[in-house]
Amino acid sequence: MELSGKVALITGAAQGIGEALARRFAAEGGKVAAVDLLEERLASLEAGSGGAILGVRADLSSTPGVERAFDAAVARFGGVDILVNCAVVRAHVALEAVEEPLIDLALAVGVKGLILCARRAAREMRKRGGGVIVNLSSFYAKTPAKDRAVYVAVKGAVEGLTRSLAVEFAEDQIRVNAVAPGPVLTERRRAMGDGQPGQLAERYRKSPMGRFGEVEEVVEAILFLATPRSSFMTGQIMALDGGLTIV
């Protein structure tokens, strides 16, 4: 029960890595404010948690939504010790085809929203003597591909912000790190047939481990960063990509 007595706010928590993380944090004894726009999925997540998970529908692209999320977490659980920023807009569109509103939304959620969440989280964490922020980056930040320019811009900013916020909050005993997963077999990707034997794209076949990651492998890495097991670690980007970015 590594998170007993701790309160985590997880953004993008209604599906994929965020959902798995919310369930694992609750299983480790933590209380979780799970934030997303997918209200039905949040309700399902909350219903099966025995009171350990609070689903909060909030738009994190501007201050009112961020304040709503944190206010709800503090009202229910008394504070925030851990922030995990998973929320993202998947702008996987060719640059010539991408429309300006999508660019604006991707940056508002993935960059501005992260800054706003980190700032509010730090206010709450200072009251509790410190805390932890974990951001979700991507292998695309180091190994870009076609039709990912906006997504790469967001994740590049996430990595720069991780280092900057680590310096900004160090004196408050708030550690800031990031995980940069490679391709991960989320429920959505499994449904698409990604990563199955014999169906690996050429890019992934070239990786040293030759496979997709599992969601639980990413969850384990985030749990490490969120607990005292990584107590002397801040400002770092943990690559979790089967070696994809070293070849």
C-alpha cells in the first residue's frame, strides 16, 4: 500500500493509461480525483472504487476547469499530494490538413493546461510539506514521425516544462519528473489490432525489444516516480520505449 494516506489528481483519467493509473493508485491505498471530460466513464470508474476515486468532469484548457478539478479534490479528500498530467489532445493530422482550432485545443490542454494544473497543485502541496508531479511525454518528442507535428510540439513542451518546473518547485520539496512511453497497447490500440505478432509496423520492428509496451508497465514507472522510491530524482524524463529511441 505505497500510497496510503496520499491524494492524487490524475488528468485524462477516463481511459487508457490514466484510467489504469487511477485504479492502481486506489489499489495502493491512495485517494484519487480522476479528471476528464468523459462523464460516463468517470462515473463507472468512481462506482467501482469504494469511495477511493472521485470522478470530476472538467475542461483543463482554461483556469475555470482547472480550479473546478482541484476544488473538488480538496473538498472531498482534503488536499493534493500527487499530480499526474495525462490529459492530451491526439492531433495526429498531416500538417497541411490540420485546422487552427485543433492546434489551439492541443496546446491549450497539453501545454497551458499542464502549467495551470502544476501551479494549482503546487499551492496545495506546499500546505502539506511537498509533493510530486509526474507528466506524460512520449517517444515522439525525440523521434518524430509524419503527421505528428502538433503532438510532437506538445510533448516537446512537456519535457521542457518538466525540467523547468523541477527547478521552480525544488525549494518547496516538490519533485517533477516525466515518463516518455513508446507505443503502448492501450484498449484502443488493441481494438485497432496494433502491436499484434506479425503486425508490427517497420518502425517498431527495428526497436531492440521488438514489441509494444503494456499499460501496466507504464503504470509501474509512474508509481515509482510518485513514491519515495525516487526521492532523489527530479527534472528527469524516463524513457519507457523498449529501446526505440536509442537506435
